Amino acid sequence: MNPPSQDLTPTHADRELDDLRRDLAGAGAAEKIKEIVDKADTCFLVTHGGVRPMGVRACDEDGTIWFLSDKHSHKNAQIAANPQVELYFQASEHSGFMHLSGQAQLSEDRALIDKLWTPLARTWFPQGKEDPCISVIGVKPTVGQYWDNKHGDAVAGVKMLIGAALGKPLTDGELGELRP
């Protein structure tokens, strides 16, 4: 039995998404990554063998994302075995969605730990920033995707309400590929 044929002609919705597409590379991609990361504060870190939420400690201008971690944790062992990771962010209820693939690196650099330390980290490291179990995970994104609002949640919300009243989409979104 042959599978049913599929009509792959672009739909109105497909063409509309193409109009919203804004792929970013280099500094533009790194800027968008930093913008969403700074709003999100947390993400899901996916290693080969596990998924867990992580609090972001910093995001550099080049898009490198930094976390504090226990050097004896499963995630550190998983990263040591396979540094390819995925990160999933959501900056707010309706915007700032981002997926990143990248290479993770582990470090025990005390100056970097000191730079990334916040009082809240004492929750996981009761001995403070001198805790011998602290390590740093740095993720350098290689590729990703984002879906965001151009003008913030308030404008997007108003456009959504007007679009619902008019019976036609008035999107304020943008989406694209990221290649920092």
C-alpha cells in the first residue's frame, strides 16, 4: 500500500512565517542570545543522558553562557564524556523562546568562580565561593533558533487582541536561526 501523497505547497501560514524570519549570524546572533538569556535567567541544560534546569550566571558578549555546578555531579560527568549540549530558554510567558546547540567546557578557575558567584549560589554551595566542589560550565553556542516579539509583550498582546477582534493575524513576532 502506498502512503497518501502530501501537498507540500506552502500555506498562507507558511508564507507569513517566512515574512517574520530574521536569521542572525556573528555579533547579531550573539546579541540576540544575550538579550533572551538576560531575560530568562534559567534554562534547561540537556546533556547526553540527562535534562535539568539551570540558573544562568552570565552571558558574555560573544554568546557564551556560564553556569556554576558541582564538579562531582552527573551533569559534569556527562559533559566530560560528551561536551555537545542543548539549552532551552523561555524569557516570558509569550516571548523569548530559544534553543541552542553548543559545546560545553568545564573549569575550576577560581577567578571565574569568583566573578560568577552570587549569594544565592550558597544554596547549592554552603561553604561559599571557596567550596572545593564548585566548578564552572561554559557553553559556546554553535547554532540555534529563536522566536521572539519585536516590540515586547505589551505590544504583542495588544496586536493579538486587535487581530482576534478583526479576525486576522496581526503578529509582532520574529523568528530565525542563530549562528554566533
